[in-house]
Amino acid sequence: MSLLARSIRIASSVALFTAGFAFTAPAFAGDAIVFNVSNVGMSAWSIDGQNNPPLTLMRGQTYEFVMQGTSSVHPFNINTTNTTGSANLYNDGVTNNGASGNQTLTFVVPVNAPDTLHYNCGNHAGMNGPITILTDEIFTNGFEP
């Protein structure tokens, strides 16, 4: 099962890795990769049908996490640590950290983002997953590898 957006134009490719499977999402500057997010009670986030999947995101790419009617008691946060609450929010490039209901959290991954982040529910410890941040080699030196 893929964690890929539904409508993206091809310009280069973005690698996504989850549950031991590698997926390549086509990407185009300015287009966002969209993830649909819902909650599984208080035990997990469901991201495009997978519970608490590890995510691999690329620096410079835009991602939209679209909440699918989640309760306000399940704020979707991007954090620097794998904890609940809002003390460790990562806000660089993030719009609407703590999204819920039918809101959208947008994350334009900065070039200086840490290599590891986490997504969490602000209130429930079981609703979490790791985010690995990579740099596309084309951006390393300005040339294709």
C-alpha cells in the first residue's frame, strides 16, 4: 500500500520508505505530496490506510497532511522528540501544527531540518511515528548524481 499523493506531476522523484517497502513518489516543484490522516481510536494514526507508518520526507519538498474529521482531542503534531504535548513542536516550515478536524497541516521541509523528526498526537502516546528527513542528491551540488 502506498503513502503517495494522488495527483502529482513528474519532474524528479522522491523516495518514500515504509514498513520495509520503498515507494517512489513523483514530485514537481510547487506541488505538494498529500497524505490523508485519520485516527484509529486513541491507539494510532492512520496515514493513507496504514497505522503509524514510518515516513521518509525530502528536504525542499512540500507535504500536506489532510485531517479526515479527527477529533480536537487528537491534534496532529510534528515534534522534535517522540512525546505527546506541545513542548517539543517543530515549527520550521510547518503551517498549522496541531491540526485536527478537517484541517490541513502543511510541511515545507527546510534544507536545515534535522535528520529525524516525529509525528504525534498531542494527547495520546500510541499515536506516533518517526519521520526520516533526506536530501535529494540533486540538491547537494546542483547536479544530477
